[in-house]
Amino acid sequence: MHLAFQTEIEFDLPRGYVDDSGTLHRSGTMRLATAADEILPMRDPRVQENEAYLPVIVLARVITRLGSVRDISTSVIEGLYAADLGYLEDLYADFNRRLDAAEPTAPARPNGGHRLREIAALGEA
């Protein structure tokens, strides 16, 4: 089966993730999100208690590699610098909004809104 669109994207973090041994990891890959990647985390007790945790869970599900780290857990995402978390939220929104890999991304959201935060807000409705 051959897909006619890009299902994974490579990225380089602005700052990088420093693991427990002090190794800096900057390059990684993220796959396209499925509906389950956005729906299932809404049931997580951590999101129920604090919707700001949603991006942590979603990113842990869709990031497939970060440097030599292959098992991306919520603790890895929690260990990111704030600039890197914001970068990944924006990348997630842009990559998952595209209909075709050759199509340019839509303009940035007004007032710096993040797609994952918008999903969290929908869960409150």
C-alpha cells in the first residue's frame, strides 16, 4: 500500500531535550495524528484534572523519535524546555492541518493559539 501524502515529518528542536545522562537530543520525527490520538487523551485523569496536560499526552503519542530516544513517554515531553514544547505544539498543528504535503500551511493562528489547547477547550464544552 502506497500513501500519496506525507505521514511523518522530521524536526529540530530550538533548544533540545537533555536526558538523565546529560545527552542533548534535538532532531526527531513526528507522525500524523489519528482521531484516537486526540480523543483518547481526553479521558486521561491528568487531562480531566488539568486540560493543559493534553499537549503532553498527545505529543508523547505522535513523536516517534527524539535523538536516540525511541520510547517517547510523557516524562520525556515534561522534560522539554518551554520553547521546545511550544515549537512542537505549533509543528503538530501545522503538520496535521495540511491536506497534502505539497500544500502550503495555513497562516498562523491569531494571538499565538495552539491547536492542542483548542482541543482541550473543546473538551470543556
